[in-house]
Amino acid sequence: MGIVEFLTELLKDPRGAIATWIALGPLYAYGFIFLIIFIETGVVFMPFLPGDSLLFAAGIFAHETGPLDIVTLLIVIWIAAILGDQMNFMIGHFFGQRIISSGKIKVMTPEHIEKSEAFLSKWGHLAIFLGRFFPFIRTFVPFLAGMGGMKWHSFVLYNILGGITWSTVFILLGYFFGGISAVQDHFEVIVLGIIAVSLIPAVVGLVRARMASKRDK
């Protein structure tokens, strides 16, 4: 399976992807989940990976009797989320200006950068924590924080708090509600709902930016 097919299947059916990994063995499952969360939070051009829905689906498997242990899963996810943001911060610190100037990272549109910078400017250090709960923003904020010269020790504190809180919330949502038959029967709809709710702030911000741009012309 090619990388494009892998990502397409992951976005379309995160529960099916985890089931495939579990079939290979629990270590593969933990490893792939770690990798996806680490990349989504740590690689600035991969913000579209399904972090929220993947965590929710992983929580469901941890609820069921099987190879995924809830404590082990939480520890794996915490480490992935914290290390991912930390790497993103360092990339922004050392290579941020060069990456943006190159224009090669197509996902870093002016709208996404502007929105993330505004979020960071409004909330300051707290943006590192709050940004975890918004797709795209959670990938761009640590990058821009590193590029903007935020002190490393200040970033680390909010990175740890945000990474643990965000991942725990979505894992436990799946863990406690995943056993409900309605959730099992309508999992795809729920995942779409999670994605839609997560994207609302980004869509609203984009619409506002477009409207403001038209008013300025």
C-alpha cells in the first residue's frame, strides 16, 4: 500500500486502520498510533492527519477486551504529543523563516499562518495549551512560537499540559462512550462530527479573513 492510499484509508476509517494494526500485533498498533500523533503535531506540513478521531477510535479499542491497554495507550500518546510539539517548536526556531520564505509548504497558506499568529498573539503562552484542540492551529502554533522566539522553558510547561489534556480527553471519550451500541453503529457519523466540530473555528476564521479582505479592497 502506497503512502497516499495509507493516508486516505486512515482519514476515511481510523477505526479500521487501528484494527489492521492490532492484527499485526499490539506493538505495531501502539507504534503506528504514536507515529501518527507525533507526525501530526511535530511536522508542520502534515496538519491534516486525523489526530482527534484517531484518539477517539483508539479509546474505543482500549475499552474493548483486547490487546490495547488504556494506561499503556495514554502513556504512548502523551509522549507522542509532547515530543511532537517540542520538535515542531525546534524546527520553527532554527528553520522557520527559511521554510516560510521557500513557499514549498503549500499547506502553510497566508490564511493559516495569519490565523495561527493571531491566536498566538491573543492568548500568548496559553495558546500552546488551547491550540491543541484545534486542527491546523495545533500544528502551526508551536512552529510559530519557536520562530517567534518564545522561551523554551515557557513553551515546555504549556506543551506538557496541553499534550496530556488534549490526548486524554479524546482517548477517554472513546473509552467511556465507545461501548454504547449507538456509537458502534454510527461510528463513521460520529467521526465526521468530531472532524466537523474541530474544523468550525478554522472555517469561521477563514470566512472572517475573506470578508475583512473584501472590505479592505
